[in-house]
Amino acid sequence: MAAPGHPPRVALLAVLACAVSACGGGHQDAPETTGASPTAAVSSPATASPATSPATSPTASPRVPRGLPDLTRLDQTNATAVSKAALILMWTVDSAIDHGQQDAYQRATPLLDDVYKTVIAGQGGGGIPGQWSRHRAYAKVRLTRQTPQGDVPAETPTLAHRLWRIDITPTGRDGWKDTPVHVTAFVTLKRDGPDAPWRVSAVGTT
């Protein structure tokens, strides 16, 4: 089981290194992910269409990858829904829109607690590799919920844990595909009270 303390970018960069070298030259940065709605984020694996036109700047353009969870409809009192939506946002990077992983992490910040936001902000962003840009690639992402094994802290009304398998297939808009990669994410969530919204406080990846 993944240790809950590491930001997902650590595993992401390892995946990128694999994709660029040992796995055949790809990169795992641009997921075409799970559903666009919060209900999809709870009940169905990730499969959304990527955006089709590039943005010049993440701040200058409102365009984002399609298929992201709709946070206005997300049940934020549901730990499963919040954990899945956060992972989808973190891993959905599209070379036609984003400059790197940091753009995806920024989109996830509404679902992160203040401490974890600071951790994410302090990390260097992973850039889009040239091969992805040439193929205008994104990553197809599928999330499957897993059952944590071993010594997992007991859940309380204000503390929850969720374990997800993330399957990522680098995919170009020209038909190019690279070797799929697989990551397991252990998500810790906290909230201020039994009726408060859940927020992701840590993500450990293996």
C-alpha cells in the first residue's frame, strides 16, 4: 500500500521517466479522464474527451481539458467522490492545452486542504515532453477503487482514506499510443466536522 505522505507528482515524474526511456518514449502527462460529472467520478472509470485546441497560457485562457469533474455538482460530503475527482484533476494533463503537470494540479486545488495546497505549490512542475507535443497527446486515465490492505488508520467522521488504481495510456490525436502505465494512489481526506466538505490532505503513490 502506498505511503500517504508524498504528492502524486513524485510518482508522476517517475512514470514520465519510464515513458520517455524504458517504456518507449512516451510521457504520462495528459489524461483523457473519467467522467465529467461528480457522479461519474464516484461510480464509473475515467473516460473523457480531451480538449481540441491549444491555449497560449493557463492564466490567459479559460480552456481546460474536457471531461473533468464538475465541482459545482460534486457531492463534497462524499469522501469517495472527492478523492476520485481530485485524482482525475491532478492527472488530467493535455499537451494541446497545458504547459505541464502544474496546470492540472492547479485545477485540483479546490479539493485540497490548505497544507496540501502549499505542498503542491512548492513542487516543480513536470513539463510536456516533445514527443507528446508532436502527437498532440493526452493520457487516457482509468480509475478503479481498491481495498486498502495492512495497517490503515481507522476512519472517523473527519478522517477518511481511499485507495485507487490509476491506469494511464498516453494517446496522440494522430493515433499514436504508448505503453500504458499503472499507479496506485492512497488518498487521505480530512474535514472540519461531520457535515463539512472533505478535502484531500495527502496522496501517496506507488
